[in-house]
Amino acid sequence: MEFPVSREIVPRFEYLAETGSTNDVLVAHAAGEDAADWPDLSTVVTDNQTRGRGRLGRTWLAPTGKSLAISVLLRPRVAGAPLPIDHFGWFPLLAGAAMTRAVRAVVEESLADAANDPGAEAPRHEVTLKWPNDVLIDGYKVSGILSELLPDARGLVIGAGLNVSLDEHDLPTLTSTSLLLVTGAAPDPDAVLARYLTELRHLSRAFVDAGGDPVRSGLLQAVTELCATIGGVVRVELPGGTDLVGTAIALDRSGRLIVEDQMNGELQAVAAGDVTHLRY
């Protein structure tokens, strides 16, 4: 694959015919002897990742040529100095928002095409972000994101997996979907990737230009508007094995999910955990 459009968006773009993990490759380069050759927004992509990882130690597997594994290097700097690490918690949410916007654009284009067909009933699809960084279409996962800090803590690698043209027999779980299954046609991988990289570049630059302030940069509002978790009843499997059930009411300035405990009405700020959207 050549990815001509995507290559124009970032300063360095590497496509690998096969690799174990794009995150591992990019972290090794960004922290290695040739680190200076890998600037901010350098990108590594493959459609054949053999040892992909997801959040909470899960694996991310897909048939060759039917999904994209995308890793992007971020070296955020403010006034010539690295952005303080206490702002880094926003980057997974930022990447999730970027992917949500990209997927939504692809789906909306397919809806517009269907609307132009007088013999077809226009479908309706909802593309949303599930906190902290899963992208859902009609409640089914189409993309997940895993962020990894560089060893010197002066940057991070954002890894994203996107189900592009998997059919129903390829799906890794019963709660997964793909762009093909939703739109009825396999989208151009370069076009989808270019949308994601464009959104990621825009959101990350705005955030860094605002000194890592999620309010002033508009990032808090953007994520809140995209996030289907907020306002819903959720179960959060917290680190340590305990569960929290309640209503997700907001995000705080650190990107944590604020949940009102249904047992006692107390507000809890969740920084990490596996979230399930509950329906009653």
C-alpha cells in the first residue's frame, strides 16, 4: 500500500507489510539511536499486525489486509520544553475523539450516497466515543486505542486498531463491527487513515498550543460531545477487581470519568477501568 494522501499529512510515514506491533516498532525508533529522525507525528502503519495489544492486556487480532494498525509518535512541547507529563492523560481521549470524527465522516458519506439512491431506504448509524478511547458504531466497537509512554517520558506513542473490511466471520468478538459491515462497501484505507491523522494533528496542536489546558483548547468540550458514556448508566471494573455501578455524569479537567455511585450517591472520579454501558 502506498497511502499517498496520508503521507502528505505527517512528517514521516512508514508502511510495513507485516510487523508484530506498530507500537513496539515506533517506541524503539523514538527511543533509539535514530530518535532525531522521528519527529512529532511520525507514523507507522500496517495491515498485518501479528502481536497487537489492546487495553488491559487484551490482544488485537484481525485477518491480513482487513484492518489497520496505526501508531503515531507525539512529542508535545510548550515554549521549547516538553509538555509536563501530568497532561498526558488527555492524549488517549484526544486520539479517541480524532478516530471518532474520522469514522463518523466515513459513515456519513455512506449515508449521503444511500440517500441519493431513490430505491434505497436511508440507514441510520450512530458513531460515538466510549470512555476512554473505544469508537463505537451503533454500540459495536470498530476501533480501540492503546497509548504507551516513551522511556524518557518526553513523549508517547498512540496506537490505534481500526476494523476496515472485516466481514461477520472475521470479527474478534460479538460486540465488534467494521466499516464494511456498517456501510456496505470497503472504504479506501488511505482516505480513512488520512482523516484520522488530520483530526489527530488538529486536536493535538490545539491542545499543546493551549499549554495542555483541555478547556481553553476546546478538547474537553469536543470529547464530551462525542462521548456516549456520559449521561448513561455504567459498570466500571476498577483496578483491584471491584465494580462501580452508577451514572456517568461528566469528565473532569484531568479527563477522568465522574460517576455517581447508585448505591450511595457519591461522586467518584475514575482514572482507569473497563467500562460497560448498561441498558435497563
